[in-house]
Amino acid sequence: MVIVYPTKLFGWAMIILFAISSALFIGSQIVYTGAYVDTEMSLMLPAVLSDEHKSDVKTKSSLREIKGIYLTAYSAGSSKKIDEIIRLIDRTELNAVVIDIKDYSGLIFYDSQVPLVKELKLKEKRLGDIKALIDKLHRHKIYVIARQSVFQDPLLAEKKNDWAIKNKNGGLWRDNKGLAWVDAAKKEVWDYNILIAKEAVALGFDEINFDYVRFPSDGKMSEMVYSGGEKKKYQIMAEFYAYVSRKLVREPAWISIDMFGLVMEKSGEDDMAIGQRIVDANNQVDYICPMMYPSHYPSGHLGLKNPADHPFEVLDNGMNKGMTMFQNTRAQPRPWLQAFNLGADYDATKIREQIDAVEKYASAGWLLWNASNRYSDAGLKLN
């Protein structure tokens, strides 16, 4: 039953008309079929939606400590693999998956309707029926995160040269792998990624995880030419985080970003020459996910010849130093942990030591990374 107060008859009539008409398309206020509304519109629900439709409204998932694993689009799109992953999650403390929707190549892995994706033929539907996949995971109470690479996007850089980082000769700048990058200061690049993120939210993802939110870390850095004038790299990134916040804060999904693990130990203007500082993002997103893989820390870190052999010490040190940057902020830390062999064999003991180090602190959980998606219950608590 729709309630309309006589004193505000015209105003409510307009709201009702807006709600009905919005059911026909995707927008930032209401997302298609009336199933998604933002926080502002949700305040109007008692007067706008009938009781039978209130249960269809998507809101942000309840806050909980996330314990997740990373999946490529190939893995998530394989019914055999996803069933294997679900069985693992059902019997362990795991409760989340991070699925590639746009990886470092720039390809989109679902049937995106974003105009530029279609125009430039940037999609490859590896995920199949993505709504059915998300529904299946949700039936098992699994929190579903969409991983979206942003500024390492060689396909977009190749096809939209004016959006790319250039070299001093005006050609495409490339990193040591030969990959072109888009210009992190270009608002057109920001808007392109925002459209993809909003589309992913409309499909049902609980969270959008932005990766490669930085400038390149290798290659001939002195040859890079990008827009932004005299702004420092971290200032450009700070503007991007703020833009993401403004554009997505009303969407019914949480927002996270990935950063290098060493951000937890940096201070002042030290952005590691890639533009990453926690202080620029900790009030603009919900979660910051530092990639604290022990094998990625240099020899001599903490006086350790091989940090990969000392996962607890590396994680404990980083968490201890970094937590001060999360006091009274919007964001919470949720580190990526090493679940792959590099620098040492990462067995159950080493995986558990990382988890124990993180859980000493008030974090939002942790995520396990294995690029090949080879996971077991090693190091995990069983249900």
C-alpha cells in the first residue's frame, strides 16, 4: 500500500512518478527494476514502495570480518572450479571471493553495456551468466567482491592514445613488460571506470575493489609524460579517491582499493614514486587492502635476510606501524596475504602466521592471493 500525505500530495506524486520511471534504466539514484536504491532514496521507501517490493531493495551488505580468496574470471566462470571453491568456503572460516571483472589487460569479463566497452570491443565474457554466479555464491552466504584494475589498462591506452601516458617523443610510454598505461590524471579515465563499477554494483556485487590505483612502478620513469601539471603523484591520486567517493558513496556496495604493502610503513610525502599514501584514501573508501606479501619485502627489511621466511614478523610490523593511519577514519585495513610459493614454501604454518599477525589488530579481515587459484584448507580454521 502506498501512503500519500495530503499536505505533500504533489511532492510525493512526483517522487512516485520518478520511482516508477526509474525502473526502466540504470542511474546513480535508482538502479534498474527498482531493485537498487541509494541511501538518500531509501529514506523515502515507506512512502514510495509497497510492502511486497521492499524486500527487493538492495542495500549495502552487513559489515563483517571478511576472509576471502582471489579468483580469475576463468576460475569463477568454470562451474567445476566454482563448486570446488564453494565446498572449500563451506567447510572453513573463509566467507568471501574476489573475482576479476577487469584485469590488468583492460578486458572486461562480463557482457558490459558501457558504450565505450562495446565500441572498442573490450569485453570477453569469461564469467558467463554473472547474475546467476553471484546468486549462487550468495545462497552460500559468500560475500562477492569485484576486482577492477584501473590505471594499468594497456588495451584502453592503445585504443585511446589521448588518454595514455606518453613518452617524451609523443608516443606511448611502456613499462618494463612493454605495457602501456592510461594517464591517472585524466578524468575521462576516471569516468570510464566509474561506469564499469556502477554496472558491477547493479549486477549484484557486494563490493568493488579497485586495483592498480597508482602510477607505474617500473620502466623509464623519467620519460613519462602525463597530465596534471605541477601536481605531485599523490595529489593526483588523492583527487581520484575523492572523485570515486563522491560518485559511488550512494551505491549499494562497499568500496576498497589495493595498495603496495609498504604503504603501512611510510609517512609524510613518501608515496614510493607511484602516488600511493594511506592518508590520501583513508576517508574516501571503506577498505584499504595493502598487499603485504612477505616475499615482496626487500632483503634486509627488519634486519631479515629473507623476509619470506618470517611472515609473522613482517605482517606484525606492518600492521603495528600502519594502524595509526586508520584511527577515526572511514577506511579499515584488510591486507592481502601470501598463499603462493615465492621466497619460501608457503605451507599451512606460514599462511596461519600471517593471519594471526593481522588478527592481533582491529582490521576488517584479510584476503589470500594465489594467482593460479590453487587453494586448500592449509592454515585455515575448519567450521
